[in-house]
Amino acid sequence: MSYTVNCSILLTDLPLLERPAAARAAGFDAVEFWWPFATSLPADRDVDAFVAAIRDAGVQLSGLNFNVGDMPGGDRGLVSWIGREAEFAENVAVVAAIGERTGCRAFNALYGNRQPGHTPEAQDALAVQNLVAAAQGVARIGGTVLLEPVSGAPAYPLKTAQDALDVITEVQRAGADNIRLLADFYHLAVNGDDVAAVIEQHAAGFGHIQIADAPGRHEPGTGELPLQQWIDRSRALGYSGRVGLEYKASQEDPFAWLSARPATRTGA
């Protein structure tokens, strides 16, 4: 099994730039991040420091989010956010540049919440335009845009895999083929989606998988989800990518559940 550690939700007792090295010390060779900066257009020195932390740790950056806005404040993406189109375009350029420097090729574009004062139709139209632009922006480095259903955010309109797949179809019709579903098994399960059915129908086309157990969003084995079964079935059906560990640690060693299988922490 090939795992990648989400260093935005794990290892949070450490400063952000120390987390890639901590993931490496724990036996992993890949990390992923939510947007690690306070703004869509960070200073060059901040980007340089982030890239250096990845490089110096000797890990692969396997995934990176576009800026989502104020995540603690409830924001969940700029893709459908009317009035921030120019900012999103600037962010696409920064994301692609980081991808070029780090070898990262998977970029998660959170859709954004529904906004008072704007119709869903207007937001959806903008989202397609922005996703096409994002896909084109990362295509030059061989990148793929990921689109993710999310739980815990009532105003976020993509709840099920089909919600995201419908948008992906529209983006592809508009001429961008490099966009795929991010199948976060935790979010899908919490939202009531039929995860097993989603796997059966779409696993070969998943752009990425992320996991956490439910209830609680903690380590595998702390809840009720058959995560290993779902991962194994996804692989049997053609998924060949990494599996993102995107859970909240409930114990001092966030990777203790893997202690019986240390050799599975790394992999290409």
C-alpha cells in the first residue's frame, strides 16, 4: 500500500514546515497539503521556504489544494465564488509553479459554498469556467485537477460522488479532460453516499483517494468504516494511486494503527 500523509491535518503539534521531515521520519515518502499559505498570492520567500521543506525532507509532494479562502471561518473554496475570479486565476498560476518545482501533479480545487445574493446557476457557471482555467493552467506540467465532495459544510453543494461527477462532466464538455474525482471515503460515507457502489462504478477513474474513519474522522480502526476493504476493491478495479491519510489523530502516535505493517508506509 502506498500512503501519503496530509500534513495540514496531521502532525499539527509541529510548525507546518517541519511536518514533511516528521512524516519522513515516521517512514513515509510522500506528503500532501491543503493550501499552506494565508493568501492566494504568497510572497516568493514563503513559496521558496515551502518548496525547500519538501525537498530537504526527501519526500514527494503528491497533492496540493488550491486556496480555499478562510477554512477556519467556514470557507470551502474559491471555484464558484463570484467576485474572486481574478484571485483564483492568480492562485492557479502559483499552484502550477509549485507543482513544476516539486513534481506534484494532483491539485484539489474545492468548489466553494453557496453564496447569498447569487443564484446557484450563476455560481455553477463560474465554477465550470474556473475549473477549465485551472485544468488548463496545470496541464502544461501534466497536472490533474481534483474535485471533492465534502461533509460538515451545509452550504457546500457537492455532497455525493455524483454531485462532483456531474460537474466534472460539464468541465470535460467544455474542453478540459484533466479533471478527476477525489474520493474521500470519510466525506462520502458521512454524507450518506453508497461508497461501495461509487467504487464499483468509478474506482478506475478516481483521481485520488483519501481516508479517515467514522464517526470521529480519526485513524482507521477507530470507527465503523471498512476502509481497507474499500481500498482493496478500488485497487482491484484499477485505482493505482496513493491513498491520502487525512484524519485527525486521536493518540500520540498518529500512525500506530500501521505498526504491524511498517513496510506499507512507503511506496511508489
